[in-house]
Amino acid sequence: MRYIDCFVAAVPTANKEAFREHAHKAAEVFKEYGAESVVDAWGDAVPDGEVTSLPMAVKCQPDETVVFGWVAWPSRAARDEVWETVMADPRMHFGDGKPPFDGRRMIFGGFEALVDL
């Protein structure tokens, strides 16, 4: 059964291109290590909630945009086998550069696919 890693984050709207560049590099790394697909999406219809919402979950500020992404793996075992190697890959890091978003406000998790059409 496929396994999905996903995340939600707030990115300064002015950093859209920097985020796109980082996401593209990360997608190449994930695919190189066996991911079936990688999607990163820029929010354009993400409403604020009264009790909870994606913007509230990541403490999105007025000058930020919510992003959502996922990586699909053939299985959790396939993902677990390469995860540490993926995270250690230098292309996943910013070097001396500043990341295009505040990773402390990113939420993420792994999920077993129940329906996958």
C-alpha cells in the first residue's frame, strides 16, 4: 500500500520563487531515492477558520501564503529505507543561505493510503 508524507507550512509571499526552487530541488532528491510522485502546492483558496484552519495551524501571517505538499512512496518500508539518506543529502539543505520559510511552523506527518484511485 502506498505511503504518503505530507506537510503544511506558511511561506512569505515574497519568497514564492525561492520556495519553488527549493521544492523542485527537494522533489528531484525524493524521486532519485524512490518516491513515486512529489507535489508542492501554493495556496490560493485557503480560508481562515473560526475554530481551526490550515492558516491557523501554521500561524500564517498576512504577508504569507499557506503551502501544502506530499511525497508518495510505494510503501512505508520503501520510505523508511531511504529517509535518513534523503534528509542527509546536501541538496535538501540551504547551506549558508536562509530557508524560504520558517520550518518551526511547518506541520508534517506520514500516512498509510486507505483509498488510492
